Amino acid sequence: MNYYQHRFETVHEYLHHRSPYLLVEEIHSITERQIITSKRVSANEPWIKGHFPGAPIFPGAMMQELVTQSAGILIAANYNPMESYDTSDPKHNEFALGVLVKVDSARYRGFARPSDHLKVTVDLNETAGSLFDFSGRIHVEQSEVMKIEFRLCNIKSTVLTESPSQ
């Protein structure tokens, strides 16, 4: 499969996610096999208000999503099967990039709270066709709060957009 490289000015040009679910706030670097991104946790995020009242913590599931979104940006930037790519039009793209297909392991070693700055590092370990094997880490200052091994794949967009037959 041929891959195209894309470089965009903003995060939302790489991903179809939009607020409030678009978690990556800044891209610090993209190389062929690594991406570094970040996010500052806000007390105003909808999942913080209920997780947990009086002791707000950024949920582990959202940390996982932050890491997989970062990996999705790496795929859109370096392993994109489409020469023309536009996340503002859901019907434009032939492929959905970076669909989560497996989490091998996820370890949580700490908490992320409002005002914490999360630094995300994702490494591409291996590719096989449209399957991408990643490892990722989130740090708050010098402490690693999460480590994850997972797989994403590129699939035809019609798999997501067409209704299942009855």
C-alpha cells in the first residue's frame, strides 16, 4: 500500500474528533515512528465533574483515548493511504484512520488532576499492512502515570458510515 505524508497547522486537521471529545491540544513533534503531544487537564471537562465529586481525577479511559488519538495523528501524518485527506467532511475520505482494534495492556501508576499538564509520547513499534502496533506513555511532570500497548488499523470509511443490514 502506498502511504502519503501530511502536515497540517492544527490538531483537528489530523483527526475527525471534535470538542469535547478531541483531547490532544498540542503536537510537539512528529517523526516517522514517534509523536509527542500534550494536554492540560481542565476542571471544566464534562468527565471531570462526575469523576469524582470532591476528588476530581482525569479518568483512565480518557487517558487511553488521549494516547490513541495521538497515535491516530501519527498515522494521518505518515501512514495515510489517501493523497487527499479532509477531516471536516466525513464523506471525503475513503478510509477511517487509526481505529482502535486491541489494547494489549494498560497500566495506571498515578493520577491526573485539573491543572496537570499531560505529556504523551507514542512510539510505533511495528506495521503490518493497515495494522499498527503502538506503545504509549503519559507523564505528569517527571512521573509516568500511564503506560499502554495497543493496536490501531485503517479501515474503509463505509464500515463506519453504512448501517448494518437487517
